Amino acid sequence: MYKIPANTLFMGQQLVFMSECHSTNSEVQHLLGENSAEGVVVITNNQTRGRGQQGNTWESKPDMNLTFSIGLRPHFLEAKDHFYLSMAVSLGLYDWLCRMMPDTAIHVKWPNDLMANKRKICGILIENQVQGNRIVQSIVGIGLNVNQRSFMLQTATSMSLCTGKEFPLDPLLTNVLEHLEARYLQLRAGEQARILQQYEHALFWRHEEHVFSASGRVFLGTITGIDADGRLIIQTESGIKAFGFKEVAYHK
Ligand code: BTN
């Protein structure tokens, strides 16, 4: 399985398939420690201890979805700009999902969830290693719901639920890696402003009034964009405010 070579410069050129593992992020961590080249990918059919954002777990039924991680060495990126990598990865997935499911509304929910028809279809866990002011290593873990049709969480969805189709996983991986590499190369070429602009364009709830909470307060606000530090900008009744990670939550 996963034998179709990606049409990429480096992403997925070294591809390790494991029928089962605890976490593909941990497996890539080992490979990078053993000096694997940038772009190494580990993919599994059964991830038994998948990690999610903010210490959560990531559950994925065996053989149904894409659970994989990519090892990167983005030395060109300063630690303070780490959110640009997150935006580039989100946009690579966004580009690809829009192409795969043209009749589905796809958005990026800040900071880095992919939404399809207002439900979460894909999660990203990026683990960076910083030396001095540079990011020397980055492990990009992606959990993409493909053929799974029932979830514990009502807020989750999959490509199959959105389209009514089943997707063979092997060609999907090849294709998604090509889109991810294209955005990574755009970032490496210094096109940060464009990435920020396109990320804003893809934002979930942008220019719509919704309920948020922050510091124990519930308030009405409208997302207007992202600032240069990756904070979410919300127009509230008491003015424009910028929120960092974990400082604001979305309400229904
Ligand atoms: C989230 O909480 O939304 C992020 C989920 C990230 C899950 C992926 S699956 C592949 C990789 N390995 C892990 O242990 N986690 C990531």
C-alpha cells in the first residue's frame, strides 16, 4: 500500500508505511533524529495513540482515513513566524479539498482545522524544534477523515459523508503531498504576505457575526482577519481585538 510515487521534489520521496503505530508524529521524530532527508513521510493504517492539539487525542478508525506526518527542516523560518508554516499547511489541504470536493464548502478554521460544510474534516498537529531564533525541525501531522462515516463527535465529517463516494487512499496521499509541497515551496520562496492573504480569504466565519468567549466572557464579534503574529482579529462591540492561541473559543 502507498506505492504510487508523489510527483514532488522532496515531500514523500522517502515514504514509510506502517500497518500500525502509536503516532506517526513520533515515528517521523525518530527518522529525523536518524538524519532522514527533509520531506520524509510516515503513514499508517492504524494509529493507536494519535495525538491532537492541546493535549487531546486523535481517533481514527483503522483503514478508513489518512493519518500521516511529514518531517521538515524549515531553517529559513524564524521562530516568531511559526504560524506561517501552519498557514501554508492549512492552505495546501484547503487547495486540495476544494479541488476534490468542488460542491462542498471548505474553510480553514483558525488556527488550523479544515472544515467541510461547517464540520471538521481534518486536523493538523505541528511540532516544532527551535534553535536560536530559527525553526530547525518541524513535524507536520495530518489526520484527514476520508471514508469513515460515523464519528463520536457530531462536529466531525469526512470526504465520504460530504460526497457520498468512497475514495481509494493511495492516490489521495500522492495528490495531497503535491499540494502541500507547492504551498511549502511558496513559503520558502518568501511569499509570506500572499500566504497570509489567501489564508484570510479561506477563513471560517470571516465577515459573519458569531458568538465567542474569552477570559470567561461571552461576546458577539466578527472575524476580520489575522495579524502578522498569527493572532485572530475580531471586531467586537468594544473595538477591534487580537487573540492568540487558546485565548478565544468559538461558540455555536
Ligand atoms: C487536532 O487535534 O485537530 C490535530 C490532530 C492531528 C492528528 C494527526 S494524525 C497523524 C499525526 N499523528 C498524530 O499523533 N497526530 C497527527
